[in-house]
Amino acid sequence: MRTLFGVAVIAAMTVGTAAPAQQAPVKVTIAADGTGPRIDRNIFGQFAENLGTGIYGGVWVGEDSPIPNVRGIRTDVVTALKALKVPSVRWPGGCFADEYHWRDGIGPRAKRAVTVNGSWGNALEKNDFGTDEFFDFIGQIGSEAYLSVNMGSGSVKEAAEWMAYMTADPGTTAGAERAANGHRAPYRVKFLGLGNESWSCGGAYTPDYYVDEMKRYARFARNLNLAQNGTDNPAGGSVAGSDPMQRIAVGPGGPDTAYTEAVMRAWKGHDWAWSIEGLSMHQYTWVAWPPSFASTGFGEREYATLVKDTLKMEDMIRIHSAVMDKYDPEKKVPLVIDEWGVWLAKLPGSRDGFLHQQNSIRDAIIASINLNMFTRHADRVRMTAIAQMVNVLQAMILTDGPKMVLTPTYHLFKMYVPFQDATRLPITFDAGTYRFGDITLPRVDGIAARGRDGKVWLALTNVDPNQPVQIDARIDGIDARAASGTVLTADHVDAINSYDRPDTVVPRPLAARVDRGRIALTLPPKSVAVLSISR
Ligand code: AHR
């Protein structure tokens, strides 16, 4: 019996051996009475950048739009996102964050600056969707704010003033301005990103230069919402906050550990005046830059190649966790994977720089593999943000004018909701192998957890696009009497949901047999199943 970590290695060693036509059942053992780390709900976070139609058209349609909306924010998208219980939304970027000047996006819309989104296709940025609209949006979907401050073309003063606008008491000038714009109470800024990809689009800083700059932002971009954040000056008498903001520094975007080393070394030596509460990492599934894989009309080779590429996430987590462990063995600083997902070629006919792609069963399977990897590293990986929420990259939702469709990745995220804040349970299984040509991959993946509802939850992925997998699961520690759930699958690896056929890839009920504590089920080819087990 071996876990998935071992399997990647074992599978690689067995290249060339023929797969049996009929595979024996995969034995899965779950210690339902065991324990493990909490699977932080923030692992299921999302990213929404002012990019293409991610915000404009996808979230914001304006109050005068014939598309049903609440204060300009489209109702169909809000309703769909609410069901995902999105823990946090990262905004306004991405690369865009480092050219975003928050003052352009507040006050009467008719008077807002019209600018150019230089990062993304030189699109006109009318700034209709600014700070107050963002908070309205996350309030409507019931999520927390993860804002990125502009460390590229902005200043510490600008970042500090933005924080004051959002979090200061209405008795201050900044708070009064916010109140005049419709929101008297301070906003909750739960997460603050200190720059974005500062090694590249965020300013191309050396690690040491970034660290020196970042400390100033960590110090002065203050959250003034006293009830939430408290204060931190021991000489002045610190005040405890109920839920202090977490500052997230820029970290790696590849195997190079220079940023990880520099930021974590600085963190270890920090004094009371500044700190960070997270280190960012970006890791996309794109095989090679620039991304060239199609999001529609592909075959098994492209399927297997992308699945193989996504497993690099495991190496990335291990490489950077090892550096973090050196400086932070107690794992106080989470690794925040705040950009991940499948980045494919743009859809033919879509605008350059808008990163518009379709979303298939392949992408949902890849999402499950990533969420499972995050879960297995839940002690260090406590927050992530898939890129991105609507219409951009591996989106949950696609829109076209009034039309909206939920993608396979949306359904996968919805199936995984019970894992939010669940306790990971020990699980063992022999993953086996799936082969295509010279590509060898683990065939089965899975995680188990005890949900906040007290139930045992199991997620299983069959990577093999051709063969079903029989599962024989033994549940130790509880008297399992019933199991039910759903399965997401499709006839073809490139199956998508379209506006005309929105129900091609949707979860369907899964039949599972329970007999004396054992659960028998069949995972269809290329599928993800999530089931709850009750006693
Ligand atoms: O998600 C798209 C872009 O990818 C982000 O703006 C940037 O941070 C990354 O390079």
C-alpha cells in the first residue's frame, strides 16, 4: 500500500510494462477515527483581476444594464458563486495591481478617470468597478477581501491612503470620504498582498530590493479597522484585534528559491514594527511558455500532457516548503498559492490579452489533483486562489452578454465545498498507473476528511480517460452504513459546457454499495467523485 507521493516515483519506474486489460479493484483505507491538519477553507479561494471580461461583463454590467443586477453586479453570477462559498477574492490583480491607482476608481462613476489597462490588451479601463464596487461584490457572494497593493508604479503613501480609505473610522477625513461614497462602517480587509510577481511584471526587483521595499509597505499600509486588526506597537500599548489582517509577501514563480530565501530570512529577523503572515507562490499548468494548448477540440495526448504538467505543483510545494521550514519550522507563515490553474491558448476570435479560454472535464480533473495536493500539504498550504473567477483562464463561469454557463471546474469546486475547514483524515491506496505513449501518470488520486458536519468525506479521481476503476474502500473507526455522492465525468476528454449545452459536464448521482464497513463503487473513466459516508 502506498500513498500518491510515492506513486509518482513508482509509476515512473514502471514505464514500458503493459497495463492489464482488466484492473483489479483499488483498495482504499480511510482511518475515520484518525486525525490530521485542518483543510483551511481559504485553499478554495479565487482570483478576479481587471482583465478582459473577468470583471467587466463577467461581474460588473452596470446599474442600467438589461442583465439583471444588484447595484451593477450581475445576479446570475452572484447566485452561482454564492453556492461555492468562495472564502476570499483576490483583486485587482495580478499584473494590473501594479498599475492600479485606487483613487481612479472611487466617487461618482461619471467623474472617474478613464485609463488604459496596459497589462491586458490596452483595454479601456473606465474604473466603473473600483474599491466600493469590489466590496459590494464580495459582500453579495459572502466572501473576504484579498487586495493587492501597488508596489510597482505606486508608493507607500498611496497604499497607506488606500488602506485608510477602506479601514479608517468615519470620523477621519479618509473614513468620511468612504462614508460619502456610501459605506460608513470600515471595510474588513482580511488579506493584503504586498506586490505581485515583483520579480517580473511587478517591477523586476531583485529579491533583496523587494524585501527592503516590502518592509515599508508591511509597516505603513496599515489596517486601521481597530476592532478587526488591533494595533501592534508594544511601546504604545498594543490592542488585540478580533481577526487581524494577513499580509502576504511576494514569493516564487518557479523553482528558483531566491525570493523564498530572501523573504523568509527577513521574516525570521523581523521585529515588532513589521511582519508578514503569508508567502505567495504562482504556479500555472501550461506545459511551456507561451501557452499553446487548445481549450477545445483536443485529444488524449494533450489531456495526458497537461495532467503530467500539473503534477509539477507537488515539486514546487516541496522545494519552497523546505526553504520555509528552515526559517519557520513551526509553519507560522502559510504558503499562499494565489495564482494557479490551467493557462491555455486564447479561444480563436477572442481578443489578445483577454486570456479567454474554454474549460473541459480535463480542467476539472486537473483542479481536483491540485486541490488534493494542497490538502496533502494543508499544514503549510493554507490559502490559494485559482486564476481566475469569471471568463479568464481556468474560470468557474463563462459569460457572453446575458448568457452564462457554469464550467466543469465550477462543478468540481462545488463538489469540494464539504472539504472547506474539514479535518484531513489518513488515507492509503495504491494509485496504479495510467499510460499514454511515453507518459506515465498515477491513475487514481484521493483525499478523505471529516467535515464540519461531522461526516466523513471522500474525493476520488480516476485520471484514466479510457478505463473505469473499481474502488474497494475500507472505513476504519466508524460503522459505515451508507455512502452517497456525485460524480463528474464526460464521454470525451475535451467535453465542455456551452451556452447551448450547459449540462454536458455536470455532477450526477453516484451509486455506492456499503457492506460491513466496506464501500464498493465504480469510478467512470476521467472522473471525479465526492461522497459522504455516514454511520
Ligand atoms: O493571471 C494572469 C496573470 O498571470 C496575472 O496578472 C499575473 O500575476 C500572472 O503572470
